[in-house]
Amino acid sequence: MARNKDLYYIAHKYLGVMREMEDRISDRDKPMDWERLHMSGTARIGYILAEKRGENPVMAACACMLHDYGRVVTGRHKGHAEAGYEPVKEFLRDLDVFTNSEIEKIALCVKDHSNKAEIGDPLVEIVKDADLLDFHQYGFQCEREEQQKRLDKLLEKGEISTK
């Protein structure tokens, strides 16, 4: 089972992937600086949400940190959730931090995080919520109605104060 100290190691390795992809793909839908900032913000929010919801905070932080892996490795937003599924499993296996079952759970979070209207596994829900809350804290507007509905419910519930 991964521990808190593993989060730094995972982030360090992921930042290495980001540097490599930044050199390889210059025409990106989102700037790599955003990916780095979003990676950190969603990981922290996911950790807090997991603690509040009684879920494993290290698994949640890692799933949140890696949720846009597909966009990082392809440079494209469209289809990035599904595109990250296999590559993130390979990345996690190489780290030798998680069990195969944990790797699959994190990879499913990567794959399913964009479907904000569907309710799924508690870990996936944390990733979806952290994603929206991180966007919200920087003043970005939701692009789709289901994103706005989910964000409104989160803010209404007061899970994380935005004031």
C-alpha cells in the first residue's frame, strides 16, 4: 500500500514525464505549466476530500494527480481521459508502488474522470470533484452543463470552502 511519502516520488516521476512530453509535443491544447499547476491542485484537493469522505487519501491524491495523464502524453484534450488509461497503468507499474488492483483503480479514475454526469466508484467521484474544484479556484467557467451542476452541488454542500 502506498504511503504519504510515496506521493512525492510519484509527483517527481510524473514531472519527468511532463518535461519529456513538453519537449516532444510543442503544439498542445493546454500549456504544460497549467498541467503542472492542475496536477498539484487536484492532488491536494483530492487528499482532503478523501479524508472527509473516509477514503484512502494517498490513492485519491495519486488518482487526482494523474487524472489528465492522457492529455499530457498526447497534447490533446479531446479523448484525453480514455487515452490516458493504458499509459498511466504502464507508468504506475514502473513505479512499483501500487498493487495491480490499485493500479487498475487509479487507471479507471483517469479513464472515467471526464464523465461528470455519471456517478461511479467513490475514488472516481473524488477525482471528478477535485478536477472541478481546482478549475473553480482559478476562476475558470465550466464548459458543460453537467460540470456546472456537479460544481454547484459541491459548493452547496460546503465540502471545501472557496471563500
